[in-house]
Amino acid sequence: MKFIQYKTISGIIQCVSGLRIGGSKDTIEIGGMDNPIIRNPLDKFPYIPGSSLKGKMRSLLEWEIDGKLGKDGNAHQFKDCNKDDKCPICRIFGVTDDEVRFGPGRAIFRDGYVTNDSKEKLRELQLKKGLLYVEEKTETAIDRLKGKAKDGSLRQYERVPAGTEFSFYIDYRVFDINDNGQTDIDNFQWLLHGLWLLQQDALGSSGSRGYGQIKFGIHVKDTEKPDKVKFIPDKVLVEGKEEQIKDRYEEITQQKKR
């Protein structure tokens, strides 16, 4: 086995709706927020953990690729694919199995941090609303018989506001295992397909309630405002070159989508 290269996917994640990836409370405060988001402890800005991107994309691809859904609802394991050394799930995301001979998981999902432009907007929100770089959303449960809110069901959640943008990077390792790296190069297309799947679904919690809708895109210079950039959706940069976010299932499998 020989390392050949890193392939890098980079771009911007834009929140189309409020995003919630839960964090923990450092202290218990009377009247404080019960459901805070995860933040960078140094500057208190929200961020997107690489583990959240990896976990959601992995689960979506396990559903998408025939025969990769783990038994009993568990994550796909090496034994689930009859220990197939070319399995895209095992190769891309990695597995813990002593019999694996194809090396580490190929994809490295970096944490995503708020862009400078979005930091400015979140600081303005703090000055206007007194909120620390978030919006607060109040929800309740409905009593089906009385048609009103259930007593004691009121709850508050922190969310990253819609429109906030984060940088994102995925580094992908290509190894030669007597194939000049071709298996890893082929599986890279599944990783790109996973970005499209994530756009169709939701990131973070409460996706069924409208949270977590995102768009991948890139920043380009704004010709009307030279000191600003604008967001171009449905694109990422692969090795610095623009690549379209799209459904690649039929292209990869050479089969009609189910």
C-alpha cells in the first residue's frame, strides 16, 4: 500500500433555514437556555463539527447504496459487505476491524467555521437583539383534544440564523493498493454524491421541523461591490476547480435510479 495524493473538496455551507447542532451548558443558570448550540469556546461563534457532516453523509450514503444499510439500525460494518475491500462506505469513512488491509478511512471532514462576512452580521444581531450570535426559537406541544399548548411543554432552542455561512473542507486520501489508486478515485464520486444527498435532507437536529436545510456553494467576487463576495449555490471546488453538486447515482452505478 502506497499513499498517492490528497484530493480536496472546499467551499461554503449556507444555512437556508435555522441550523441546530446541540452543545452542552457550562453552567446552570436560572432562566437560562435549556438547549444551547455548539460553539467555539474561544470566541463563542457557532461552528459545524466535522463529525456532524461525516455522520450525516455516511448515514445517507448507507441508505443510498444497495446492500450498505447496517443490520438492526447500526452503522455499516466491514462484515456487512462480506468484507469487500472496495466497499465505498468502508473505504471513504473507515471501519474498525482487525482484518482490514486497505488502510484508514479516506475522507477527513474538517470543522466548518463562520465566514468573516457572517461574523459581522452575527455581531450586528447581538447588538440589536442582545443574542450571542444565535436566534432563539420557542416551540411547544399541542394537546390534541383541547387544541392548545400542553401545560409545561414550552421549550426554547438556540439556532444559527438562516443566511449564516460556514467554510468547509474535506481532504480525501488516495492510496495505491495494487490498482494505482483507481478504487479510491472511483469512490470519490460517491463522496461528491453525498454532498447532493445532504442538500436534499437536513444537517443537525429537528430536520423534520424545518431546521438544518443547507446549500453548498462557493464565493466569487461581487462585481458590483468589489470589497464583497457573493454566494454561488450548487458548486464546490475540487482541487481548486469548480464542480457541480448533482445527483451522480446513475453516472456511478450505470443503473436507473430506484
